[in-house]
Amino acid sequence: MPTPIELLSQAPPALHSLVENYWHDWLLACEESELNDKNNIPLEQLGKVWACSDFVARNCIRYPQMFFNLLEEGFESLRNFEQYKQLVAQAIADTNDDLQLMKALRELRQQEMVRIAWRDINLLASDEIILHELSDFAEAVVATTLRFLEKKQAGINGVPVDSEGNEQALLTFAMGKMGGRELNFSSDIDLIFSFAEDGETSGPRKTSNGEFYLSVIRKLIKVLNEVTADGFVYRVDVRLRPFGESGPLAMSFSGLEHYYQMQGRDWERYAMIKARLITGREADKKYLQSMLTPFIYRRYLDFAMLESIREMKAMINAQVKRKRMKANIKLGAGGIREIEFIGQTLQLIRAGREPELRERSIIKVLALLAEKKYLLPAEVEALTSAYWYLRKLENRLQMLRDMQTHVLPEDELSQQRICVAMQVDGWAVLLDELAQHQKNVDVIFQQLVSPVNETTEKHTSDKVSPLLLFWKGDEVSDELTSQLESMGYTDVNILLEAFMSLRSSAPFKQLSDDNSNRMASLMASLVEQAVSYEQPHQLLERVFRLVKAIAGRKIYISLLNEYTAVQQQMLKLCAVSEWFSKRLVRHPILLDSLLNADDVLASEYDYQHLLSIELKQIAGEDEQIVDDRLEEQMDRMRQFKRRTEFSVAVLDVFYDEPVEKVSDRLTDLANAVLEEILRLSWQAMVHKYGKPQCLIDNAVFYPAMSIVAYGKMGGNELGYGSDLDIIFLHNSAGEEQYTDGEKSIDNQHFFARVAQRVIHFLNTRTYSGMLYEADTRLRPNGQSGLMVSSIGAFETYQHEKAWTWEHQALIRARFVTDNLQGSALIEQEFDRIRSSVLRRTVDAKQLLQDVVEMREKMRSHLTGKSVDFDIKQDAGGLVDIEFMTQAGVLIHAENCADCIKHTATLELINELATVGWYEAEEAVDITEAYRYFRKLKNWQNLQCEADIGDVEEHRNKVMSVWRRLMPAIEVQIEKD
């Protein structure tokens, strides 16, 4: 029978004879099996698969009925884990001995691998689904076969039981790619076994639990691993177990715990990231996982892991070189292993503090690392693209002959077959694509796991450096004194006293040998670099305080040693301000934020999203915040605020951020914090009392509650350490204003308790400090008023009782929280009320008098406390600019709606210039002054030195505008 043309349509001419030979062999196999119906075979797909895979072709020829069964079922259909379990269970159900069991499993394995290869080569499933199916099938085979063998062994010895007589089950860790559901086509499967307790079986022929499971595991390995006439199922590797090949095949929980606590090594931590328990009782799984988690993930940031990763990579490189494994897409530069190293290294460093990073899937890990800004989005895109390309190529290489290979073929025929499988036009094209992906990966890998910084390398090789020898324990020598003098240090004797004091301090004396060497390299590097700063002795005094604080924490010593950039940034921060030094000493974890590249640090942050990620790890499944988690929530939020504020300060000082941008970042942070606190507080009270509700016109209405910000927060002008001026509003009205829970309270009390919880959250000083100091005195009737006002009462107060200064404050009032259902209604009402109050007709003369009188009262109470110019309160300062601007808004808003469109002072100045309140030149002058004074105020709070040479010029310009706008009133007040 001639070869159909369609069969050869997707194969290049060089492969036609190969496909034709398989076709003729297959026809003979069909005749022998009396299979004559070949009309519905998709010949194009068949020819393509045979061109790409000897394995598929030979199994189709050997088992033609199997192929027809798969064809009838449809290759497009998915298989999930439960379906695979059923297939395995059906295949082995009637087997009576090991030979039958092994044959059944091997035939099923060939069938399912043919099916998966067909789906993959013909692009009937995504790469991710292919990996999942390969992994799910392997898991189903192991779990179902293991349970089958356990039952058989129990027929001889009885079942293993614990000390209370409860039946046990063997627990199996799927390691590596199987654990991450990323198994490749011809992969080994790495397994580790454990059981709960030592003891005996329950049958008449008793044996220890350990011996029972040893028999089962040996049988499982034989059944899966042994090569027979039908092939094999899986190569089973159990060498990752404790003590490796010399250790028992299964250990009890207590044995595992003792081993990993006392002898567990870094590479075992790395391996355990992907470990997934696929058999055993659920309670045992949870216990075992919780027991191992502290071993895998350290409580603190673990930058020392970089050294271990470097060592592992060096061993792999040596293996590749020794075995001459050229073009190895797994182990070579830019290969699959480097991508895994990148993701899993960052997991080991950070996932102790951030449990959401404890993912097994490398793709999910990379996405999380981008989300958290630990990798750039472009880097993750490159790594993800390379990963899928390499995994596809890996599978196509292995599908060719069902061999566990990661090496590109050297013969031209195999290269052509791989090109067909990869849908590329030629081998040169494939090599170019591969090289680009590998280059992208290796660049990122080298940036992360780069060699120790050059300074450290220099010290490591420089055996006679007096400075390094001193930090390693030598006495003070003339050579050391000469070295310090030659570097440029003055007062060397005072400096040496500081050196001796630090070296003899308890934290230094308690260092292990390894950490002592790391510290010596770090100190030598810091001392060499510090001399280039303006005040090196002051800098070293600050640095020594930080070094003493981190001396007992290997992770931070490793961080500074590993990353020259972080070391240099730390020196710059300590040199510029005591504010930075104190925070680094008190919270060394802030060093971690210095790892970020400049463009990441300066990128627009979605603080609400980042904060939700931070809190997600300690939220309950129903997202209800309960009292026993409140303190942890408070600490998490304080840590988040501290890290973010620190990063903003770095941008401010070193990257010349505009003052408006700094304020925007600090205000966005406060917005996110307030929204999240209100949401959590609301949920906590709803959990306790039910939802507030009321009857309005006989219809049930569910009221909401919101926060309005005043002052600097309302005007998007927050600085470092600013208070938050806030009020609370609700829209409950009508009748029956009670919550709907079992423990019902009236709505006013409900809202008050939510507000009290918010204030407690903000103001309470915990171990991590205070979040914000919140001031609620701007609410209607001040401190004597209700903590939470109804929107109706707020409107009445603003129209009938509020003073002029309260209307001034309302100009900078801004609705903050809109994350509760129904809050949009309050926002609409608040905006309407604010507009109606601010756009009323006013007596300009009386208003100006009120404004100036209030300003004079403030001057008399708040200025004159310092001989220096008070940027905020003194004449010609920030408050003068704000009061002039607010007066102008209240006078002109009636006829110009744009005057109240904004809450920020600089925006208001622009609007007032258009209506003539400020002359054009005046608007420029006070705008520049306002920016200048705010920048100075921020830098004062950061304890940074700032150029104050232009203070008088800006102050005089502000005072000149003040005198023009309100001279008569000011004179009148002075006469009084």
C-alpha cells in the first residue's frame, strides 16, 4: 500500500523515509491484529508525531489497539489526577503477582506517554497542562501502587499502628519537578518516605513499622524501576533522603525532625522547597509539613543562602565540564537550573518572613517576585519566556527516544526532527533562539548569584593587609597605623580606640569562625570606603553602631558582603543623616530595601495592593480579623509603613524627588493604611455585632461609614512624621438603627467602636512603634462632639455652627476611604456639603479679619520658641501661605467652582492666580517659597543638612504678599 501524501506533509524530505518505514511496519502490525479500520486516522498529525518521536512510533506499532483506543477517546480531552488514579486502579486491580503488576503498569505508562506526546507535539495542550498531566500521572501511579502494596503487605504482617492503636499510613514526599507539578517527559522521580511512629504491626506475624515500610518501599521501587521486556515505569531516586544512600529508606517523624534540626544542609533546604506530600493521612501531612517549615525557611532574611547557591552552581559547572556535557539545556549557563536557582534562592532568602512566597511552581514564584518588586517585570518576563521554551525543548528531546537527556543532538537527522517538533525552520534558527533565552537567563542569574564583591575578594587574597588582619584578631601594629594614615585618616589613635572597643564588644566576641571571617572582610571594606566621606570619623561611629547591632545576624553580614551596592548605599545613608542611622540600627531589615534598583525604588507603587499582600498571610480564610491577631496585624502594618517611608526618604535625599512627589508617596501610603484599617475594624465589629441597618421609608437600608482627611493629609502634603487629622462620618438615619447580629447594639455605638478601633490601631505604641498619631479634634463640636457624626449632623454643623477657621480646614478636607460597600453614597453627600459650604456668599472684609485674627493667635502661641526661623509658624512661613490661599478660596469660590476642585495648596494657588487673588508674579513667588519651605521642613525631619541660604529671600516675598492682601486688618490688630 503506497504511503499517503498527508502522512508526509509536515515532515521535511530528509525524514520521509523514516516515516514511511514506520508506516509500513504499522500496517503489518494492524494486519496481524486484524485492525482494518484506518479511515479516520489524522494522517498529518500521525506523520508529524512519528517524525518527532521514535518512542511514539514504536509503541503504536507494538500496540496498535492502544492507539485506536486513544484515537476513539480523542486526544483533545484532558486528564486530571482523579482520572489518572482510576486508570491506575483499574489497570492493577486484577493483578496477582509482581510480574502481572509490573506488566500492567508498564503498558499503562506507554499508553499515557504516547497520549501526552501526541498532545504536546500536535499543540493540543499548553506547555503547563502537559507538565501537569505528566506530574499527575506519576503521582497517581506512586500513590495508587503504594496503597496497593501496603494492603498486600498488611495481609502478611497486619497494618502498622501507632502507640494508641490507630492505623498508620506511609507518607511520601514527591521532590523536585514532581513536587512542583513540573515533571518532564522522561524524568526520574525523587521520593522521600516517612511514617508517624515506631511500633509494631497488628497481625499475627508482627514486625516493626520500620521493617513493614521497608518491604513496601523496596517492592515499590522494584515495580516501578526495574527494566523488563515491557520497559520501565519510572526511574525512582531515593538518594535525597536523610543520610543519602546510607540512610534508612523511611524514617519516623521524630527521626526526620532530629536529622533536619541537627544535620540538615542548605542543599536539603533547597530541595525541600518543592517537596509535596502525596500519600498519607491528612493530619500527618499537616504535622510533618509544619515540622519541616522552620528548617526550610528561616525566620529572618537569609542572604547567607547565596553562598550555598554559589557552591551548588560551582559543583554543577564542574560536573558539566567533567562529563563534557556540551549544550546542556538544564545544567548549562542560562539553563533550566539557573531559572530555578533564581526563583528558589529568593524564596529561601525571603519566604521565612513572607509565607506567600512558599510556592512550589517556579512560574508562580517568579510572578510573585515581580509582584513584590524583588525582580523587575522585564526580568520575570524574560525568565518565564525562557523557562517555557527550555521546558518545551527538554520534552521534545526526551520524546524522541524516551531518554532522560538534556543535551542537544549532534547528528543532523536528529536535529531536523527536533526542528519539526519545535516548529522552527532550521537548526541555526533554533540555536539562535536558544542562545538568546540562555543569555537572558544567565545575565539575571549572574546579577543575583554573582561572586563576592571585588573589595572582599581583594581582602581574601591579600593575606598581609594589616587592616584585615586586625579585624581577624591581630594586635594593633605600626603597619596598621601607617595604613590608616596613608588612607587619609586623622586622629588615628582615637580611631584605633574605637576599633578596639568594637572588636572587644560582646557581639563580636560571640561570632563563629565563619562569621568572624565575613565580619573581618566587611569591616576592612567599610573602613577603606568611609575615608572618602566628608566626616569619616562621625560616619564610622554611626556605622559601628549598626555593625554591632547586626553582628549576631549572619544574614545581614552576608547581605553587606554580597552586595557592594548595598554596602555603599548604607554608608551614604549613615553619612547624610542620623535619622537613617538610627532606623538602620533599630531595624536592620531596612537594609533589604537598599537592594532595589533605582528604577524599581522610584516606580509608582500601588501601596494598597502591596499592603494587602503583606496582610494576606495572617488574615483568616474568611478575612475576618479577630482580637488574637490584632497585635500581629498592627506590627505588620507598622513594619510596612516603616519600610515604605524609609524608601521614600532615600528617594528624597539621593534622587532629588520633587517635594510634591514625596508628599504624594507619603499620602498614598497613609491612604492605603487608613483604608485597610477601616476595613479590618469594620469587619471585626460586624463579626461581633452584625451589620448596622435601619429603616428609611419602611425599607431596610444598610448604612456605611467613612473617613475624611483634613490638613496635610487632606491636601496630599504629608511629610515625615506628620499627624493624621481625620474625622469619621456615617449615613445611618430613620428608624430601628441597630445591628443585625445576635449581640445587637445601636448603630451609633457600632460606628463609635469601629472608630475607636481605628484610633487604637493608629495610636498604640507597640514593639514596632506607633503607626500614626491621629487627631480627631476637627470633628463637629471638637472633643466634646460625637466620635462619628452622621452626614446630616455634619451638614447642619458646617452651615450653622462652624467657625471661619473650620471652613478654612474644610478647603483641604478630602474623602479617603471608599472600600466599604455603601461609602460612595457618603462621598457624594460629603462633596455636595463641602461645595455648598465653601461656595456661600461671604463678607470679604469680615472673613479676612477672622483669618488674620486666627493667624495672630497661632503666632502668639506657637512661634518664638526658637531663635531660628520657624519654617511653619513664623511670619512669612508655610502657614501664612496657607492662610492667604484659604482666604482667597473662601472669597472667590462662590463665583469660581474650580477654586474648590483641589485640596492641595499649590493647586489652589494656581486657581487663585486665574481669578486675580494673586498676581501672576506673586503666584510664582509663593509657589516657589512653599516648595522650598516644605523641602526644608522634610529635610529637618530627616536630620539632613540643607541649604538655608534662600530662606530670607523667600520669606520676604511671602510677607510682601501678605501685607498687600491684608494690611489694614493687620495694622488694626497690632493697635488693639
